[in-house]
Amino acid sequence: MFCVECGKETTIYKNGACISCYLKNKTFSLGPLVIDIMVCTGCQSYKYKKTWIEESFDAVLLRCIRDEFTINNELQNVDITTTCDNQERIRSCKVTITGTISDQTITEEHPLTVRIKRATCEMCSRQYGGYYEATIQIRTDKRKFSKEELATMKKHVEKLIETMRTKGNRGLFITESEEIHGGLDFNLSEKGSAYSIAKKIYEHYGGEIKQSSKNVGMKDCIQLYRMTYLIRLPAYQKGDFISYKNTFYIISSLAESTVHVVNLSDGTKNAFDGKKLEDATVLGGKELIKEMIFVSQSPTEIQIMNPKTYEIVYVKKPKHFTIDEEKIKVIWIEDQVFFLPEKI
């Protein structure tokens, strides 16, 4: 057949014209000359439609182009790329749209001015205003937290919040955190997420968790409450040595209300309800561990020497206990010597 445009005998693509003539003077994409993009001055997130999102400028611009530009359905395998200068408020960009029609590659370029407007997102506005819905309080019983413990727990809470934010919960943040009454307080922006975090802390460290609420007013005829989640950790912690019912143990782990221990006398493992261990005596932690020199052993006893005093001590040999080093770690409690369990 003959093309009605060029008169050549060739394959007709559409409307009596060959593909070359059909593509002449025809555009397949159309878009605005100016696009406005709003960025938060606080967290640097961008507003897309009615939502603030934490994406790069290029990713947000591509979203806007897909919304604002019209691309003819005839164009297949569409690819959109952008190049922009690095101006702070008004950026000159070039939008390149590439696709195919009947195995012909089509490339169209559009100049675009992007005006970057600054604002404050709802999350930053709340954070700057001291907004919070819940307080997590971490306290301990019958002892004081060490500086190291406080730092570790603070890092743990911050990590939990970071993980939840990474999974999409942008509205969660710490309004304020402080050391108070020998423990830690965290004011959080969401009471539901605060409870989840408090529960994870309780599951990790053990102890008990209590909650209370306080009326803080009304909004849109709805009563508003601020929650407090108190986690009271036990007097002991992982790695502590305790005395319970005339038996000495090392605490191997804590989870919710269950405390896992290892018997220092025979190396057997056990688990107690945390409530039952309220009567236990905390003897100390790693400061009770001493390094001794191995001298000799028999089937029933092991002979060790204090490297500082050269005192020789005979210790009953636990079952299945082996020594293959010159130095050995022991726990010295009330004139009794125990070998540090191989597996805790």
C-alpha cells in the first residue's frame, strides 16, 4: 500500500500513513513548565499530595512528573529521567521521556522549573511544640542503675523507635528523655507505639509493667488521655550471682516474668518465676569472678592457687568439668569457691 503522506509503497501504520510520516510533527507527552514541591525545614521530608514522605528529591520529582505529565497510550516501555541543577529554591530541570512505537524509539525532552517551598510538617510541628501522648518510665527495685545500664537502656529504646520509624511510622518520636529518680523517662508522641515499646522492654529485661492514664482535656468532643507505662526492673540482672534457698546461682537470662539461672554447684539449669525470686539475695556481678592458677586435679577435686596470695584451694570437681588451660575463672562467695559454668 502507498503512504498518503510520502507516496511510498510501504507498510501502513495508521490513518493511511507509514510509521515515519505518522511520527512527524507529533508529540506523545505533555507537561507543565513549573512544578511546586514542598519540603519540611525540620526533617527534610517532602510533601506528596497530602502526605509527607522521606524520599530523595529526585524520587519525589519523579512522582510529581508522573502525576502532572500526560503521556500518550501509544507510547510503550516508557522511561522517565530527570536532570536538575543544584539551586536551593528554584531548580532548572530537563525531563526526558523515552518509549517505543512499533519498534521505533521515541525521545522527547521538556524543560521544567521546580520551585521548592519550605514549610513545617505535622510531625515536626508537634515535636517542636513538645507534644506527647505517653511516658515510659524505667525504674529498678532495691538497687541503683549504673551509668552503663542507663546508657544501654537508652540506646535500646532509641533503637526500637528507629526500627518502627524505618517500617513506616513517621509519627513516632521522642519529645523528651531524661534521667530522673535514678531511672529513665521517655515522652513519646504515640501512646499505642509507646505501649509496644514498653512491652518489648519488659520482655527483654523482665520485672513488671504497670500503666495509668491522666485526663488532659477534650478535642472534637472526645476525651483525651495521656498514658504512663512504668516498667520496674528486678533487683537482679543478667550475669548477677544470687543466693536463693541456700543455693547459689548465676542469672543467665531474663524474659518477662521468667528468670533463667545456672546452679553454681552442679551446673544444672533452671527457671524461676520472677515473683519467687523477690526473696533472693543479690550477691554481686562480674566483680565476684576471680582468675586462679590451675595446679592439679584428681577425679573428685581440683587444686587451684591464688596468684596474689599463693594460697592453695581445693575445690570439688563438678561432673563433666574439664580443664585445659593454665588459668581458670572462679566465683568466690562466702568462703566457698565455685567454677564459672562453661555454658551460661
